[in-house]
Amino acid sequence: MEDARPVRVLVVEDDPDAAIYVATVLRRTGGMETAVVEDGVSALARLRAERFDLLVTDIELPGMSGLEVVRAIRAEGSRLPVIVMTAYASVDYAVEALRDDADEFLVKPLDSARLVDRARTLVERARQAGTPTPRERVLAVGAHPDDVEIGAGATLAAHRAIGDDVTVLTLSRGAVGGQPSAREHESRAAAAVIGADLVLLDFEDTRMEPLAAVIRAIEEVVADVDPTIVYTHTANDRHQDHRAVHQGVEVAARRVPTVLCYQSPSATIDFKPARFSPVDEHIETKLRMLAAFASQAHRDYMQPESVRATARYWSRFGVGTYAEPMEALRAVGRLGLLVGDHAGVHGQSPLH
């Protein structure tokens, strides 16, 4: 069966004119979706945060060369097709590029027809070989309706946008904050925005006890979903229900490779994220999810300007304009994981 997904290409080029040319040719002539970054560090962050079908990179880049980017992704197990570009048509450059597992070596000025032809060929070959990363199974756990959406809504939207399966587990119907029936309806509407599955339990709001029962309930959903990634509350939170859910997930998801903790409005200053999920293309989807919770619209943290400002703040530690912060309770760093680990890019977060 032919793969009908749009072809997504990451272009890495520090010359603005060259970047525009390559992206325009691939988009207009090749019918491909393109994203452009100007340095190798940003390229690695995008590759770790999103799925692409092809990497087109210049060799000479500020800080980290294109060949170093190729070496890094190959070391992490990625077989993403790579086209390397350079203005220097030397045999040594070509040999080094191909030795580092680049798939094609093109000399500038690029021939547009050859660029598109090689891009199409490499993507088609990779898709036939089954190169795309297997879909993640994502479980997002929150204590109350809207907890997950506030903390990780844009990240979940990004997961769904690349075909990952997403399940939202909410342990209570939020009776303290509104009518349970209304909040259940709102939760289902929010999940429907991104096509996520919803599991809504009936623990008593503000009294999630005993902890053993919380753990058992989460374990049952973990067994059913078999997640590869779990998102949940941070332990650094003033709300007792949030802390109880964090403790429950810590035990119930003990065999899940990646467990990340999101920020809620009641998180304390001890919340210290080291991972920042770039969500530029998904912040508006998050706002649509939050808009489903009409009964909570009066709360300051639900206001679009507050949501955007918070995401804008956290992006200063990652890449892009908007980001959602995550503490890593446990994380398996590999390409295909939605959340990029920027600790290795920028050094330790200033929040540490």
C-alpha cells in the first residue's frame, strides 16, 4: 500500500537565501512540507522532537557541522535519509559525508530538478524499507479534568499529529471545581479535539486515598494501554491529589521506559524541568482543548494569553516560540521521542 502521508523535510542551512531556495524548491516543485533551522544544535532538537522523512543539511554550520549532526543521529539509531550539501566539491568532503552514512552528496549551486529527484527517491526507498519510527503509545495521567490539558495539552496534540496513540486517564470527575456531569462532558470534548481516548475514573476529589487503590487503578490502565511514554503530575506540587497521582504513577508505571512530569498551576518553585517540548504548531490546539472546559473559563490560568505567555517563557530554554516544560522521572533518550533533551544541548538548565 502506498504511504499517503505528506513528506516532511528538515532543512539545515545558515545562509538565509540558500535556506529559502532549498525549502521553496522542495515545497513548490516536490510538494513536500519543510521546516528550516540554521544550526546543527537546533537541527538535533527538532529531530528529537518531531518526525521527518528527510534531512537536508549543509556541511558548514555554526557550532556543529552537518556531518556531526549525521553522526549524532546515526549513533542514536536513526536511519533517516540524509542529503548533505556543500559549496566545496572536494573528493575528501564527499568521502567523509558518505562514510558518515549520508545518502546523497550535492554540490552548490544546487540543481533544483536533481534535488527534488534525489529527495523523492530517498524518501520512497526509506518508506518501502519501513524506516518511519513505530508509533508511540502515550498515556497522560491527571488527577482532575483539565489537569492533563493544562500541563501537556500541546505535547499530546503533537503526538497525535504524528500518528501516536494517546490515552488520557483522569482519576476524578472534579466535583470540588464544578458539576461532575458537566466536567465529564468537558473532558470528553477536550479529548475529542485531538482524537485521544479518555479513561475517566471516580476517585473523590481532594481525597485520593488510599494510595494503594490509586496505584491499582493506574496499573490497570497501564496494563491495558501498554504505554511507551507516560506524562503525569510533578511531585513538586501543592495539591495533595496531584502528589498522590504522581506517587501512584511512579509505582504503576515502573516498567514504562519514559515517564515525564508536567507543570500545573499549583506546582511549586521546586519544579525543575530539564526537557522542553517545542509546540509552536500545537499551541492553538491546546487552547481549543482548554476551551472545552467552559466551567473553568473564569480561572486565570485558562486564559489564552496566560497559556501562550507561559509557553513562550519556557521556550527560552529550548527551541522555537512555545514550549511545554517537563521533569524527567525516567527517560529513554532516542530519536522519535517527542520531547527533546536539551540538557545536552544548552548545558544544565538555569533552573537546576
